[in-house]
Amino acid sequence: MDLDRFREESEKNSKINKGYLTRLKRFNSRKVDDAFHEIHEKVFEEIDCLDCANCCKTTSPIFYENDIDRAAKALRVKPGDFVEKYLRIDEDKDYVLKSSPCPFLDVDNYCGIYESRPKACREYPHTHRKKMVQIMDLTYKNTLVCPAVLAMVERLRKSGLGK
Ligand code: SF4
Ligand code: SF4
């Protein structure tokens, strides 16, 4: 995955993608879900996250209490020690990673706590969830992080969904 090229592309088209996703907020919710879910499957047949890991390299998941307990258990440390070592509280008062890339990402782009990773990591990039129209702002932000989301949004835009 050429992440420099992805960054260039995503920034070049950011305005048009933002406008498009803003318009989709008012479009038929069921149709938007169906289109996203179908394109999600297609794009992830073509893109291998192990060639990318840009989400793990550049952003942090939110860690809720369950996530902290599970990850701490996997690492055989106390939840309090896990928090102290790896997490900080962000402007929304959520626990997030102190540093990026994620300290659990290894050199081959594997997650060192894969079975115990936070829910937010398991659900990323959120393009197969229901009521996609409610997360168009997040989806726009993810066009700047995730090559798969960029590909989905551009294909849907070019397909005429929302017209
Ligand atoms: S979810 Fe997106 S950003 Fe994360 S590794 Fe897969 S393609 Fe890359
Ligand atoms: S916990 Fe694993 S999946 Fe989540 S950001 Fe870190 S390396 Fe990526």
C-alpha cells in the first residue's frame, strides 16, 4: 500500500468527498446502508489491512473500561498499570493511546493484542454498521485515514448514489 499516494489522493478530493457525504445524510437511510455494505465487502476483497495498518499507525481507538480490562488481562498487567503506561484522557474525556503508532502494532502490521483488541478496532472503519447516514462526518474523517473508506466513498460518489 502506497500510503503517501493515498494521503495525496485523499486530500486532493477531500472537499468534494465532504460535500458528497454531507448530502448523503439526507438521503434514504436504507439505500445508503445497502450501498455501503455492498461496497465494503467488495473493497475489502481488494485491500489487505496487513499491507496498510494506517489506522493503527495514525489514530487511536477509544478504550472503554471493558477494553482496558481485556487488554490488561492479555498483557498480564493490572488495569491501572495498563492505563498509566499506555493511555491518556482526550478532550472528550475518553481514554485513548498516549502515542502513535499504536504500541501494540508490530513491524509486520499485526496487532499484538488482536484477540483482545478494543471494540473500536474491531469495528473500524465502521462502514458495515447500520444507520450509516448518522456517521457521515466520521466517515468523511476516515477518508483521510483509511484507503478502504476513500475507495468506498469515491466509488459510491461516481455510481451516482444520492442523486
Ligand atoms: S481499516 Fe483501513 S486504515 Fe486500517 S488497515 Fe484496513 S485499510 Fe488500512
Ligand atoms: S490495538 Fe491492535 S488493532 Fe487496535 S490500534 Fe493497536 S495495533 Fe491496531
